[in-house]
Amino acid sequence: MSIIMRKSTMVRPSKDTPRGSIWLSDVDLIKRTPYTHTPFVNIYSNSDRNLNSSSSKYFDSEILISSLSQILVPFYPIAGRLRINDKNGRIEIDCNAKGVLFVEIETSYEISDFGDFVPNDMLRKLVIPACDYSGGLAKIPLYMAQVTRFRCGGVAIGLGIHHYAGDGAAYAYMTCQWARLASGLGLAVLPVFDRTGLLVPRNPPQVEFDHPEFQPRPSVADGSVFSDSKITEDTKVGLFKFTKDQINVLKQQTMSKSKGTKYTTFEVLSAHIWRCSLKARGVQNDTLVRFSTPINGRSKFKQVPKGYFGNFIFNSVYIGKSGDILSRPLWYAASKIRETVTKVDENYIMSAVDFLSLRSDPTVLATGSHTSRCPDIHLNFWKAIPFFEADFGWGKPVVARHGGIGYEGQVFIMPDRNGDDLFVGINLFVSHMDHFEKIIYDFDDRRAAL
């Protein structure tokens, strides 16, 4: 199969933009390391509803580059670069209009070659633009976009987004605004980058909660589950579809054994995945395990402006014994997830902000491979992020995916385009994935019999 690069360029704002710097909160600075990008990809099929693939206007690079240049005027900090402030040593955004990376690729692959688009390394290498981190912070673009043209006429828009500048919801919003401009529409809402009125520690700091999300995980004595040899074992990314009917089966199972308590799709599906991961990993009953999931804090604060661009994500963490999760019914795990998530309110968030302010270097608490490492999982629920709204003028995407789940124990629950079905992407050690694949549908007699 051939892969040919047709274009690689830095796209700068179409007009002069403000210079200066954007202060980054401690919450921004703990989102992984500064030498990573988070990958997303949308797939467009070039169906009969769209222009024919032979048309020069189908995802025309000139239209995409021009509209990207225009969107960088209101989103001007994203055209900047990270730098270290000489006075306080903190990383900040230098609004220098250096631009964002735009790449165009042609490949002899077809969309059908990728099935349901499993978010693995193969997908990432094909559709996500690569970044050279060797030049340091000053050379790293905060937003990278790649157009990959398949032989069948379909197109992928792959993105690499820098987590220091914003979270997935923020970048999805920006990408949808770029799409609006490309399709001839105007901006829906202007972005707000100023963090100084939000997520600022109180004086004096008031740490009112324990914050297990910032604490080292409990030691794992179970060497059969995680040992030094496991670190070098290969991992595998699996993708599993859950239909609306299957999710309802899980909900019915929790209701029938929990005195009628109704649990949400997020709660029951997360609980099921968690339990299956513990079974597949062979975790001993007395092992302490962590379940963590990021919570969008925007809805917890009344004063967050519409269009706020930054990180407002806070990890919610539950720690308990594996045996308690596995020996009790599904509703028990779902109830623990509910308890863990509901505690993250405005008071909890401000306590977390104050906790971070007391650290001399909050970046040592950055999320990474250790956040989800066996026997733990870190689960992201993306149903509410509007990936499928990115219509550049040639129709909405038929597939929206994480562009490559890189850490063992990471889970991403992603919507199907119909809005009812969900895809679960998970990265596990190969030996554990073999077992996980065999038990993930055990709850559904119809699927298990296939």
C-alpha cells in the first residue's frame, strides 16, 4: 500500500492577531506531558449525498487552508507556541502567530480496509499528523490537521491537539467552527481563553477533600497481574460495539437487583467494562484497584462563559478491592461509579485547585501511562462531545474515533453516528485482551451464542 505526502505547511492567522501570553492554570499543566498530542479522527465516506470524488472541490485543500487561516483569528492562541515564563518558571502560551500544521496525504488504502476503525497504532500512523518534538516547546504546534485521501474517494480529517491549551470539548468546538467557515457559515460562539477568573486558587487555599486522583496508587502485591516483565509485554487495542438493546440489557440487570434504582448508560457500561477488565487480568480479590474517569467541570460552575477554551476536566477516582467489585452484582460497581462521579461538584473542584497550588511543581502530577496501568483503568466517556457535527460542507462524518489509544488500561467510549449505539475502545496487554474478548459479551445470551 502506498502513502504519498502532497502537502505539509504551517497555516497562520489570516489577519494580525493580538500578541502577548496566555496564563495556564495548574489544571492545564497536569494534562499529560508537554511533548504529546492527543489524536482524533473523523472519516467522511463521500457518499451519494456529497460531491463526486472526482470533483476538485471535494475537501479541497485550498478551502480547508483558507478557512483554517480564518478560524485562527478568533482562536489566535492556538496559533501560538508554549514557552517557559522567565520570571515564574511556568509554562504559558506565547501568542506569536507561528501557525498550526496542515498536512495532506494520499493513500492506496480504502476506507473498507479499516472496518470499524480500531484506534490502534496502524490507524494513528496513517491519519494523524506526526510531530517532531526534538526542537523543544517553541517548535511544537498546538493544533495539527491532516487530510488523508483514500483510493475509494473517502477522506479522513485527523487531528493532533495539545492538551495544555484545552480539553477535548474545547478542541471539538474549535474544529466544528472551522468546519462552519469551510462550509460558508459564520461562527456560532466566540471563544474565551482568559483563565484568570476561573480555576484560580483561593487565598488561603482550602483543601477540603482527600483527592485520591493526586495520590500515588496503592502498591500492587499481586505479581501475577503486574510485574516488571509486564511492562515490556505488547499491548493490543480492541474495539467493541454495544447496541442500544445490549445497553438496555445491562440496565435491566442492574435494576432487577438494586431495588429499582435506575443507572445511566455511562454507569452500567463503565461498570461492565471495569468488571471484565478485572476478570481478564486475573486480579486477586484482595488487590486494591483504581477506577478513574474525567469529569467535565463546566456544568458544575455557574460562571463559566459559553465558548470557554481551556481544560475544565477533573479526574474522579474510586479505590476498592477487586473482590468487592467482582463478587457483587453489576449494580454495585455502577453504584460506586455514581458515588465517585457525583462528589465532583464546585466545592470539590476548588479544593482540587487549591491542592495543586500547594505543590511546588504540579506537573509531577500529570496524567500518563501510570494513570491506567494494570490493574487500574482510566475510562473516558465521549458521547457528549460533538465530533459528528464537524460538517465541512460535504456532509457529516460517518465515523468519529480516538486516533490511537496509547496507554495500557485506557478506555474510550465513543458514539456511533446514529447516536444510540456505542463503541468501546480499550488497550490491554495481549494476554489479557485474549481473555477480555471472550467475556465482554457474556451478559448477552444472543451475542455470546454467536
